[in-house]
Amino acid sequence: LAIGALHWCRENGVAVPGDIAVVGYDNTEISRYGALPLTTVNYAADEISRLGVDRILTRIEDFDAWGAPQVELIEPELVVRDSA
């Protein structure tokens, strides 16, 4: 979506980041290497996956160990590039 917004801005004479700032979410490869590198939020997929697998393995090893629902806060990282 954010890459599309950058494209639209370029085609319509809207200066990024001068007139508008554009920020994406995902930190995909394309966000790094476009004509205007995109500022993006990196959401720590590796850490989220690791926590999920750990919980599944705990459940497999001991069904009763599941317990009450837990909340884990995993801080996203803002990767500042040229679009904001």
C-alpha cells in the first residue's frame, strides 16, 4: 500500500517527504530499494514466531500447563528512511 502511495505521489507531483510523509508496515525488501527508500515499521516476525512455537510446544508437552491467556508486548521498530 505505501509503495503504491509513493508511486501515486510521484505521478501527481506530491513531494515526499516535503508535502506528505509516507510510512509503511512490514519492512519488506522493496521498501529498501525503491527510488525513494520507504520509512517503515518492522514488527519482529522472528520473535513473534518464536513465542508462538514455544507456546505450542509447551501445550504439546503438558496439556494442563497452558494456563490462563498471556499477553506479550513485542515492541516494533521504526526504520527511518527517506519517505518521512
